[in-house]
Amino acid sequence: MSQKRLTWVDVTKGFLMILVVIGHYPGELDFPVIKYIYWFHMPAFFLLSGIFFKEIKEGQNPKTTIKKRFMQLMVPYLFFLFVITFIRYGLELALGNFELSWYLQDLWKLVIAGRFARGAYGVFWFVTTLFFTYLLFTWMTKYLNLVKQILLLVFFYVLAHLESIIAMHVLSGSPAKAAQTIPMVWNLDVVLMAIVYFSLGYYAKSLWMNITLPWLIGSLLVVISSLVADYKGFIDYHLSMKFLRYDHFLLDLIIPIAFIIVIIGVFQRLTIALPLEWLAKVEKHSIAIMYLHIFTDIIMNDYFQYGLIGFTTLGLIVPILISILIQKLIPYGKFFLGDIRAKKPVHI
């Protein structure tokens, strides 16, 4: 993998991580920027993971790569789950909450996780979904030929939309409430949709590694047209993978893919002239940012008042500082942050 390729990948992921933080801003905004972020930012993460997926070769033991992926994804998941829960329960006890039933109910939500784990755990669904997406796609590419893979992906895509129709139009309530009436541990049903974006990254790897100008311009026209159409009220498009909201059978592919092409294409060109090292540094601490930006706001908003800029700044800086401290002060700190090469504890 060339350094040039690494640069745009890290910069793109850093930019998307900033959008993740912005997307969780709880306040009201005059412009629906958060709605538009949700059109593409989570599909982009699954698609980028698919670009760098390596199928199991003939004679290769899949247990090795699956174990590696588990360590990269689930070790940080369990680490931050424990840390956040430990702090939360400590604060609850300090405030006089000694009701056992409250803790048991809360722990149950953390066990089934996914869309049922809210608040500080709002992003945890992505990790379990990505891990099981990886497992399913590993199985597909190892045991099925290309035709069967595509047919299965089409089936998954249709099934995901049928589930969304049930959640959004048959069941009552907001998307979050409706989705939670469908019981599913770890958001495994979101794998049906996630694996489609993941596979598009894998199958179209040559496209993603070098976004040509015609693709960039064409996609930019789709992006602008979609934004104008939605803002003017010609369409009312939404996408929320976490809560099973897939609004349109075709637009759920066209709009996210167009946005992703534009973002990757722009950063592939920008990184030729500009290093954009600060975005690459954001990506370097993306694990801590992902897990801690919501929890940072939960803790800080009792002491400070801030808008979107303050929320985003705190949601980046505080987790980055904590990430640095974890690596410097905690034995196996880098390992807990997903660096499986860091097998030796840090001595200070």
C-alpha cells in the first residue's frame, strides 16, 4: 500500500469521524446539516472497510483473520463499555441511586446493545454490526461463487427494506421507537444493509482507489441535485442505519454512493497538494473519539453551555487527550485501542 494511498484514506476517515461527532449534536440547527450527514457517513465507513477486505485464500485458516478482526474491533468495544459503565455507575451511586432493578435493567440493555443501548453507548451498534458484516462477507467470499454472492446481496437488500417498511410504516412511533419494537441483539439485522455497502467497496475497489474526473463530476451533480430537491421539498429523504430507516429502494444506493465518491475523489486530489495531517491525526485517535464524544458531552454539558462548534471541539479534543493518556499510562493501552501489534505493556 503506497504512502499516497494511505494519506487519502486516513484523511477521509478523519473527516468522516468529525462528521460522526457533528451528527450527534443534540441541539437544534437552522440548516438540516445533520440530516444530510446521515445520508452517507455510516455507509461510507462500511464501504471503506470493504475496500480493504481480503478474502480467505485457498488453504488459509479463516480463524486467524477472524481472531485478528475480533481483537481489532471487540477489544476496544469491551474496554470502553467497561470504562463508561464504571464511571456512570460510580456517578449514580454518588447521587444516591441504590436501586438494584435500575442497574439490572441498564445492564440488560448493554447486553443486547445495538439500537437499545442509548445515550453514552449510542455508537456501539456500529462495531458489532461491522464485525458480523465482516464474518458474513468472509463466509460468502470463501464458499460462494460471484453469482451466488450477488444474488444473496440482492436478497439481503430487499429483506432490509422489507424490515424497514415494517418498522417505519406498520409499527407506530418515531424511527427510534419503532425500530426498538423489533427485538434484535447487537443490531445484527442492520448487517443486511451494511453488507451491501461493504460489498460495493470490495467489488468496486478499482473505482475507489482512483476516482476519475467524470465519476467525480457526475456524482457531484447527483449530490447537488439531491440536496436542492430535499431542501426545496421535492423529496423528503432520510437514512438511519441504526434505526432501520431506509427510505427509498434506489436512492439508498444512489445518494450515499454519490456522496462517498465526491468525498473520496476530493480528498484524493487534495492530499496531492496538501498534507492535511491534522485530519490524519484525528483518524489516529478515531477509536477514542467514536466511543467517548457523546459521553464527553454528557459530562461537560452540566458545567458549560456551548453550541455546535463547542460540542464538536470538545467531542474531538477530550477523547484525543484521553487516547494519548491511555497509550502513555495504561499497560497494553494501544492494544485496548485496537492496535493488536502492541503486545507489550508500556513502561513509564
